[in-house]
Amino acid sequence: MAHKLMIVMVNTDPRNGAELGAPFFQATVAAAMDYEVEVILTAGAGELAVKGVAEKLFVKEGSPKSVYDFIKDAHEAGVRFKVCTPTLDLWGNDLIPEIEETVGGAYVIEQAMDDNVVTFTY
């Protein structure tokens, strides 16, 4: 059985709040279940790694909890956040403090091919 969950957020559109809750919630739950969890932000979803972006986004209109609050909750539960190198070219490198590492495409492929890692994509 796999012991690690890698969530790759690549197709998630930050402008559509309804798409943003599930990946962070599932990451938080998996971490609470003592799985090793990492979220990789890349492409359009990589914009969530930039300071000031996720704080202005909400999963549901009228919610007091921002997307950044979901990110912080996940991080506090033990989820590790990483950003792909090309994302920095798109959105800059003024990143939220929860981003622990910058990784390349080879890292994502290597992890996805590992039998001990389950990969979800959003």
C-alpha cells in the first residue's frame, strides 16, 4: 500500500473558487491520517503560490475562510507545498511561506512513477 499522496494542481483555475476546496481539504485529511502528503502547484494553479493571491480567493461566496486559510490548515496538518520551476517564470517568486521547495518536471514524473506514491491531479 502506498504511504504518500502527491496532489498536482495543474488544471485548477484559481478564478473558479469551487475548484479550489477539494484538493486542499483532501490533502489535509490525508495528512491527518498520517500519510505523507505534498501539493505541487504548477501552471495556472501555480498562481496560488504567490503572496496575496489565495488570500483574495474563496471556495464559496460569502465564506469567511479564504483559499489561503485552506492552504495554512493543510500546512499545519503536515502537508508540504512545492512549486514547479516554470511557475516562477509565469507568476514570479514572491511566494507564500508555506512553499517549502521548488521542483522540476523530472521530480513530478519520478514521484508519480513510484509505487509508494498515489497521485491525484486537479
